[in-house]
Amino acid sequence: MYSTKPAVTRNVLASLRALGVIIAIDDFGTGYSGLSYLGSMHINLLKIDRSFVAMIAEDESTTDLVDVVIDLANRFRMHVIAESVETEWQKNYLLNKRVVYQQDYLFAEPLPLQAFLSCLVSPAVSLAQRRCCRFTTTGEYRRETKKRPAARLNSHCQ
């Protein structure tokens, strides 16, 4: 949600929070999701943009910026979600920084809504796997040509 009047945005977000809605900034660090929202909008979740996650490599000299984003979120008592986690190295690096919410093909491909719901009730799927399920809101598979790991949650959710 973006408004040219910050007071209107704050009031709407406060009303949503009062209803129990969790407020998140998606793709933090890009577009309209900048620093000005962190202190004034009382955000619950900060989703780190894929460009920052991509900086996490085995050469730790490239991680300074992602570390700053995680530290900022922690200072404002926000939960952090990392998108586009594609390697075990990235996953473990983020876990060591207490970023427990992670998503991308390392865990599961996007699922249509019905497959996602089946996945949630499948006895073959562990609780840990259920926590990293994601699906597209259109109910369509998103196809990409990038090679992905073979063993994923999706194999249990057909």
C-alpha cells in the first residue's frame, strides 16, 4: 500500500493491525519500500529482496549489505523473510543470522492453490516442509528454465 499522505497510510495500517492483519514490506530496498517506512509505519515483517540474497556467496566479503538489512529489521523488532534462497550456503548463512523464514525453489516450487492445500494435509509432508510451501495466487505454475534440485516438497503434493 502506498499513499502520498503518510498519515493516511499510518492510520490504515493501524486499523488493519487492530484487526490482526500482519503488515509486511515486500522487496525491501527497491521501489517504494525504502527506509522511511521502517520507523513510522510499525511494520511486522520485512521481506529481503532477491538482489540482497544473491549477494550471499561463499566469499563473505559480499554480505555486508544483506547484514545491514537484517540488522535494521532486528532493531525495529521485525521478522525477516528472505526470498530467492537458492543454495544451501545462502540458507545456512541466513539461519546463522536468525532469518528462519526463507523461500524459493531450494524448498519448493510455486504450487497451484489446490496442490498447496493438499500439501498441508498430506501425512507424507513434514511440518518443516509445510512451513516453506508457497503457491501462486493465480493458481498457475510458474515455469522457469533454471535447473532446480530434484527432491522438493512438490513431490509429495501432486
